[in-house]
Amino acid sequence: MEALFFWVFAVGMLLSGLSVVINRNPVASALSLVVSMCFLAALFVTLGAFFLATVQVLVYAGAVMVLFLFIIMLLDVKSEEHVRLRWMSFLLGLALAVFFSYELSLVLRGVPQGGATLSSIPQAGGGLLDDTRELGRLLFTKYLLPFQVVGVLLLVATVGVVLLSRKDEGKPGVK
């Protein structure tokens, strides 16, 4: 039964991810990304990672996507007109698709990449602490500086979006 759920959620996530790329309307594309993130949260539930599933829904599918939609609305992004296909972009995309398909086939066949095996992955906390407590401990001890840097980068990006979306009606020469 778990395998059935995995395949339903994985196919749903892939289809909604494909919809993100195919949609010309930015709002529809962002909403497809929300659906994809919800399918990812469902995959986390099937793996028993309930905390990650909750964070995925609350933080990413909720707060971050609301910010994305707010930015799309502020910047007044229109649907993309019919754009000519550039052959160089098409060939590069095709080459990347072939490369990632090859990598996916290696993963599905079980070929270890870079000498990493499942037994060489360290276990979180050694079973002594639950995953939420261990995640919090690592986040605020070992990874405190990167955590704060990401927070500052998000703040700078938010201020940049607000400044870019501002209408400068008082300046001469600005239409």
C-alpha cells in the first residue's frame, strides 16, 4: 500500500512540476508549484518524516508561496507572448534532460554515486533524540551562521522586491 501512495504522490508531484514549467501564466505556474510542494509533503508523510511534511506545508507551500504570489502581483507580470524558440536554448535543455535521465537511471539501478552508500549516511541523533529536537540542536549550534546568512539574504531580497516594485511618480522623466 505504501508503494501505491508513493507512486501516486510522485506522479502527482512530477505532473504539477511539469505544469510549473509549461504554464505561460505566472500565477498559474506559482499555484502549480504550491500543488507540487503539497505532493512533496505527502511523500514526506509516507517516509515517516511528519515534521518535514508540516514544515513543507506551513513554510514553503504557505508563507513562501504567498510571498511569490505577492511579488508576481506587485511586478504586474503579464502572460508571456508567443516567443520564438531559440535553438541553442532548446539543445541545452535537451542535453540537460538526457543527463538527468541518465543520473535517474543510475539511481534507480542502485549504482552508488561518489562512493556513497546507504550505510555510509550518518543517522540523525543515533536514535536518542527525536528528529525535531536534533534538527533544532544542529540548526542553532553547528549551522547557526549559515542559518543567519539565509535569513539576511531573504530580508535583502524582500527589501529589493519592494524597492523594484515601487512606482516613482514624483521623479521627472519617469513614465
